[in-house]
Amino acid sequence: MTTNDRTTGRLAGKVALVTGAARGQGRSHAVRFAAEGADVIALDVCAPVEEVDYVTASADDLATTARLVEEAGGRVVTADVDVRDAAGMASAVAGGVDELGRLDVVVANAGVCAIRRWDEVTPALWDTVVGINLTGVWNTCTASIPHLLDAGAGSMILISSTAGLKGQPFLTAYVASKHGVVGIMRSLANELASKHIRVNSLHPTGVDTPMLNGMVGLTERIEGDPDVGALFRNSLPVDLVRSDDISNAVLFLASDESRYVTGLTMTVDAGASAR
């Protein structure tokens, strides 16, 4: 571990939970938090996920995240857990809080995506995508809120998508789940405001991550139905954004700089949702 000054960062003295932390956006958030003075509870399933075509994160990936968090100056607790497992999530979060002492920030980041036409969406695929992206967010919230209440305040950032604000074809299960995340956010933002717990959702466009790079089939479907292609284009002249672009926004929402921000659907989408 480095000997960075842990008293001057934007999250100094805080403990942050990140799901889907083994790689991609989750790793970026965890390492950025550590660099800003936070200790981190980093969770990921670290196993193949049924109905998902691309390779998912491994235990080695999560170990790399842990090493990077420590190199950035933070303490870290990791656990292999499926966000669909409510009891497992409660146990993992409680274990992290026991070791690190408190919980102040929650980033419900874990998610999966599958490109299918409506008539290719099987019940099993629907259950997987909605189970991880929506029920998993709910499980993350319910496992975390008691600890935020103990701390007397907190910030919860629920990672949605541009697909949580507009209808994108060939992603019906994903779109439904990401819209649902907004519903959770808005309800909890109202319910927890009197407890000084802020709840916001974040909506990226396509991010250059292993998940996005591992998905196939969208180009072929757009070529077969070119009228829908514009629904996937950003307004700014970029195809993808980077994980650190999303981490910049997550850090703002996690920090006291956003102390009066709650109930917000914040976009980092290069203008995609404005189309």
C-alpha cells in the first residue's frame, strides 16, 4: 500500500461499495475512489453468467482491481458474489463494513447486456438481464441502506444507461431493466432524503469496456433495419466514451460537492439521449 495522505481527497475517510468491480467501469470507479481517499468494498460475481455471450470477469480480474486500489492508497475488501443473491449481498456488504468500519458511498454498477430481436428474447435471457441489472441493483440497495443509516448520511449512485432514458431496439430486456433502475432511484431518493441519503442515477452512452467490446450482432441488425441506426448515435462526434469519463461523474455524485443533488438522472452520453 502507498503512503498517500488519506485526509485531503474528495472522499477522505469514506468507505465506498462498488459492484461489478473486477474490470471495466467498476474497476475504474474503485481505483478513482481510492485515489481520492476512500477505502473500497469491491464485489463481483467472478464467474461465467448464463445467457451472456461475452466473457465475464474472473477472480484474477478482481484481484487486479484490489491491487490497483491498494496502489492508489486505499484499503480494500473483496468478495465473489452474485448481485441476484440477496442474502449473499447482505453478507458481503456487512463483512466489508465490519472490516472497514462504515459505509458512505454505494455504486450499483454490476450489469450485463445481450443483443436480441424481440422474438429472440427467451424467458431465460429475460430473467438473467432483468435479474442482474434491476433486481441486482435493488439487492445492492437493500444490503447497503442499513449501513448508510448507521453512518447518518450517504450517497447512492445507480448505474443505468442511455437505454434507461430512451427506447433502443434489439435491447428490450436491457432497456426495460435500465428504465427500472430509474424507478428505484426516484423512489428511494424521496424515501431516504430525510435521512440525508442521496440517490441518483447515471446514464452513460457506449463505454469502451470488455463488456461492450465482447458483444456482437448489433451492426448486422442495424444493417437489416437501417431506420433505427440513428437511435444509437451520439450527438458529439465520438463513438464511445471511456471508463474514466464515467468515473469523473460518479466521483462528483459520491462527494460532498453534490451534497444537494438527489433524484437526478445524470447523463454522460455525448448527447445520445438528446436525439
